Amino acid sequence: MVKIRLTRGGAKKRPFYHIIVTDSRSARDGRNIERLGFYNPVAQGQEKRVELNLERMKFWVDNGAQMSDKVADLYKTAAKAA
């Protein structure tokens, strides 16, 4: 099954997440199929908090990919802002 979920990056105490499409059996930070955007929970000032490629998200969801709960929340927020 294909999933859309977060993979962690960044430094200690400064998380940064990439939003990726991956096989559900892959490790959290393992192999991915496509990178769709990012989520920066500690963004400050003019830094972007969320950036998503909404067209590709829709493509993957239409083709059966399932979003994690957090990614679904981020998708709703980004779609509302667009």
C-alpha cells in the first residue's frame, strides 16, 4: 500500500519534515517514491511553515495513496490557503 507521510530531518530540537510518498513497509526515513513538499513546525518570521505540491497530492490520492493524519491536516490547511 502506498502512503503519504512525514519523514524527519533537521537537527536535534529543530525538527524539519519532508512530505513524501512511500510504500507503507518502508522505514520512516527510508526509501521514498516522490517528495511532495515540506513542513517546518518551528518556522519563524518570514519562513514558510508548509509547502505542498497540491496537484501531485491529488494525483496520488486519486490513485489510492492514503495520507497519515498529520499530512491530512496539513493538506487541508494548504488547500484552504491556496
